[in-house]
Amino acid sequence: MDAEQGWRFLETMLLMRRFEEAVGTLGARGAFPGHYHLYIGQEATGAGAFSVLREQDRIATTHRNHGHVLARGADPGAALAEILGREGGLNRGRGGTIHLCAPDLGFVSTSGIVGSVVGLAAGAAFACKGRGDGGIGVALFGDGALEEGIPFEAMNIAALWKLPLLLLCENNSADAWGMAKGGYPALVHAANDLRAIPGALGIPAIRVEGIDPFAVCDAVATAAARCRAGEGPVFIEAMTRRWAGSAPLWPELATGITDLGMATGETPIPEGPHAEWFARNDPVLRLARLVLAQGGDSAARLRALDAAVCARIGAAERFALASPLPDPATATDFTFA
Amino acid sequence: MTERQSYARAFVDALLEAMEEDASVSLIGSSPLGLGPQRGLTEEIRRRFPDRVFDPPTAEGGIAALGVGAAMAGARPIVDLLTGSFGFLAWMQVANEAAVAHLMSGGRLTCPVTFHCLEGVRGAGAPQHSQTLHAMLWNVPGLEIVVPATAADVHGLMLTAIRSPNPTFVCGHAKLLGHEVVMPDPRAPIPFGRADIKRRGRDVTILGISIGVLHALAAAEDLAREGIEAEVVDPRTLAPLDEATILESVSRTGRLVVVDEAPLRASAASEIAAMVAEKGFRYLRAPIRRVARADAPVPFSPPLEAAVTPGPAEIIRAVREALAG
């Protein structure tokens, strides 16, 4: 393992985790209206993928976007203010949690229409190909997106026109109602292997352990290189572990605020329904254990890293809560450019 | 030098000029002029810009998504959805992606995509190839909606649509493709939200939408023979709508007939009638009349199709009613 790369991944993943813990805490106390989705459990996939994307790449993501936008470098204060519907938000409070969007960082629209994301990313790939600057279109979506029709149409077009489209499916359902129950993902999809869908269109489709940022990084780097070389789209299915708090609509911090002592050994792993999560499935604790295994001053470094991330999120929260609500007189602003 | 040109030819000229002017403009769609005799005119686009004309599979939702995403990533695609009826397959992408993106991003994202279709009663289209979209689209804030009626207008409005930073939906009509007018000299983009008075008259204002403009002009010619001078107003774009020109015309004539091929209920004619009733009631000397399609799917058999589709005869009848008070 490249230890420094591990630390970089961990910093990104901790930023995502502490951000989502802040969102979950604010959500639980009713600090913002509407339903929302957290990225907890999928941090390793996002950190690995974004580590190899380039500035000219154009990205489409979904309702579960917070981690993606942060990984690309969005300001956590502006992101949190957007979730709170504030004027200082990334999108001046017009989009909210489901639509965090940073076009200056290469994002196209962040859609809550799950299948749309694949189509929008195919369009981004079309634009990148037209410009010829080596950029690629990237679609980040969940397994649910493949239940809709647009991804099929978009993948077919991307395959026919050899668009530089990287399809990253973050499957967070496999152990929720799929493999763990003897099917895959039996309740909502007739296909018993999601890779067969792009596979039928001749799109190379691989599966990777979404809990391992190094594996995701390698897979995305290889796929992106293929896209950049003009060989057409590639599909990656990252298998992530379903987090217990990932209830439909209103998540709750079922596993509490992450205690890195469970990685250092200072905190014993509690008995109960989440023991498996703490011991094996939490990607943040897993990576923390890997970097700690390097020995030396790594325990102190981990504490310092977490303290810095927590300070950043604390500042973000103060900024977001201090940001004013938008002026009602501006409600129809930005209907047209 | 002035020359006569068909609607189809002017449409092709606009695309050629836009593609010449901006390398990010592309055409996604094989036959934006339908499958009729004008189809071959688009070959010139294909010949001059072979790398920027894309023949898609039968995937209206997919190409709409592609166009929207490409526009958000900096390209200026023209997405042709063929027959207006197929636009329903693209509805999510048009109404719930393109139209909302600018506001939803707090003004940080633009989506300069141009959608095009040939809508309406094209003849023997039966219910599933005769749908009219423009009124339904008008209930989607964030879209610019263009309804060109003549060659001169489609040329100038297409140029503006392609250059616009907003998502724009151009609703053409299959029965307009062969219609010819004298082109303006010089040719220039036509700004959105500028109605055009196609004929001056003192007795009644007939507002026509798309092919309704040609029906209105034909009706006005007939009425003139009996001494009734109708003014024909063409809004040219529904969103934005040039309310001032419409109200000014009604203030002079005191009577309004609105012609729209969309089914009557919640048609564009209904919205324009409501706008004039609200803002120009004091000008009206008679109730506003709406001439629109029957509220029924369009049947196949020719006499049935004709029975539900408005034309000059229905307009003349409505004008007589308006003049009677």
C-alpha cells in the first residue's frame, strides 16, 4: 500500500463522513426541510474515483451527491448552506440537498431523477469528445438508476458513437435486499448481474470492491484511460456496504458519530446489530486501521487529521447557519439566463 | 436582393449559418424536415458538416438527455425529436432537466440546447402522430417556446434559438414546410418576444399561432372581399410572449379571435385570451373567440380529421360572431 495515498484517501473520506454526520445531526433536529440522502458507507468509492479524474472531466451525479461534490473540492460551508436552503449556499438555496451543483468544478446538473444522470453524463461525454480536450463524461449513480429506461438508451448511444463515458454504478443495495437474501438484487431487478446490462451492448463492465479506495482508484484510472483513448464507454460496478442508517427518505445516524478509537483500539467495538459495521464494513474505520498499521506516529497523525477535518466542518456549520435565508422577492430569479 | 424561399429551405439555411458560425453547434437527428419531399434538403448540412450531424437510434428520451447534458457541458446541440408526438418520450429531459437547471443551480449552470419537432395535424397522422405540444410546454417555466409560421421567421428564430443561453423548444409544423415567402434583406436573427403584425386591419385582431397564422391570413383575404379588414398578429414565440403588441392591436380593433391548432382546453389560445381579458378588458367590444382543435384525439379518416381541425372557415365564422358583438 502507498501509505501517503492512503492518508490522502482518508482525508477525503473523513471530510465526507464528518460532513454527513453534521447533515444528519442538523436533519434530526429539523434544521432544514425535506428528505435527504447521506453518503455514509460509500466514501471509499468516491475518494478512489475522484482521485483520478481530471479538471476537464464533466461529471453528473445524483440525490446522493454530497460526498462527490466535496471530493471534487467544493467548499463544505457553501455545500452545507445549500442543504439548509440559505442564500450563501452553493446554489443560493435553489437546489437543496438533492441538487448540490458546482459547474466550475466540472459538474453538470445534479439530478434527482436517477436514470437521467446516465443520459446527462453521456451528453457531457459528447461535448468532451466534440471539444477534443481529452475530457471524459462521468456518471455516478446507484443500482436503482438501471431500473429506468434512459440509462439503456444513453449506453446504447455511447457505445454506438464511442463516447468517452465512464459509468460508475455505486451499488449500495447488494447486501440490503440482494445477495444477502439469496438473490441479486432480486426485489427490484430481473437481471441477476447488473454488468450484463452494459455487457449486452458490448460495453466492458467490471466489478470492484467499493470499500477499497485503492481498488476503485485503479479501476477508474484504467477505465478513464480507455475512455480517453477513444475506445468508448466503460462500466464499473462498485460494491459498497449498505449503511444501517440508509433508510429511505429520512436517514438517521444509526451508527452514531464515528469514533476513530474503534480503529486505534482505544474504544472497544460494542456488541449489537452494528458490530459487523464497526469491525469490517465501515470504509473509514477500515482505511484508518490500514494506515495505523504503518506504525510510527500514525496514531497521532490520525488524531490530528480528524481534528483538522472536524474543525473545518465546524466552521462550515457556523457559516451555513449564519447565512441568511433567500429574499422571497427573488423566488423566480434564474428562471432564464 | 429579395428572394422567395420555402420554410424548409430557410430552416436548413439557418442551421448551416449557425454551424458555420459556431463549431460547438451540432445536429442530433436524421430528418428534422420529416420524411416528405423536403427531406433531401438536409443533405447539404450532412455534406458540409459531416462530423457534426449525428444519426441517433430511436431513442427520443436518450437523445434529449444527451443534448441536455452536452449543453450543460458547453456544447450547443440541436436535438430533433421528429414528430411532436414523440416529444412525450423526452418530456422528463425537457421539462424536468433542461428547464429547471438554471434556477436549480442558483444561476450557475446554463443549458443552451435547442429542441425541434414538427407538431400538429400533419394529415393522416391518426391520434399518435398528430399531437400538438406547444400549449403543454407552455406550462413548463424555464423553456423558451418558438412557433415559427413562415420561412423568414423560422430562419431568424432558429438563429436566435441556437444562440440562446436557455433551453429552447422550436415547434415547427409539417404543413408549413413547403410554404414560401419573400425573405428579408438582409437576413438577421429575430429576437424572442417580438410579435409580428402579418397584416394590418381595423376591424378585428386575429392572433394566429404557427399554422394558425396562415389560416388567419387566408381568412382575412376572404373577409376583405366583403369589406372586413382583419389584423393578423403572430406572436412568433409563446415564451417569452409579446403582450404589448397583442394588447396594442386589440386596443385599436376592440375585437379578438385567437387561432390555435392545440385542443381547446388549456390551449395557448386560452392563455392568450385570459391575458387579454385580464389586461385589456377595457378595449374589448365583444367577447374573445377561441378557434382551436376539438377536445378529442385526432381520428385517422380524412373527413373526421378535417372536422376536428380548425381552418379558415372556422376563423371566418368566429370573426362574424365577434363583429356581431
